[in-house]
Amino acid sequence: MPVYNKLVRDRIPTIIQSNGKTCNTRILDVEVYKEELVKKLKEESEEYYATEHPKDSLEELADMVEVIRALVEVHGASWEQFEELRKQKEEARGGFQDRVFLIDVDDNKEI
């Protein structure tokens, strides 16, 4: 019997049962849930890095966004509040569309 001990999407137990199998689950308290979400984000990120095909990459990115959505709520914000924060940062500092790669900064000011 495989042992997973990891956070899974809400419908996974139902899907397992629909395949004629049984599983054991528990509901996490908020602090443990937050810790498991952080682990899940790392897991999904590692899976993203391991992909070799664009379709697989998009699926892993979708998983990462779902985990991020849950983390936003755990941190006490709505997705709309989060999106507003993202927009503010984009307005102040820009996005990543221009593909700017910073090489170095000369901080030796001559006066």
C-alpha cells in the first residue's frame, strides 16, 4: 500500500474511491495546512522544472497557481486583493515582459 502523507486536491479522495480503492485522509488545522501548502508549492515547482513539454509545463503552472490561491487565502487576503498588490508592484517596478537581465551595478559614485 503506497503511503503519500501529502496535501492533495479536494476531489482526490473521491476520485480514488470511484476507482474502487479506499484511502485514509485527515483535515489539517490551519498552521499545518499552511506548512503543507508551502511544501506543495515547492513540489509543484520541482515538477515544473522537470517537465520537457509545453503542455506539461502549463499543467504544472496551473497546479502552482492553485496552491498560490490557497496560500493567498491562508495569509488572510482575497484573490482580488492579491491581484491588486500584483498590479501595484507591476506599476512601480514593471513586469517581466521586456526580458531584462541585470548583469551588474556600479555603485562607486564619484562626486
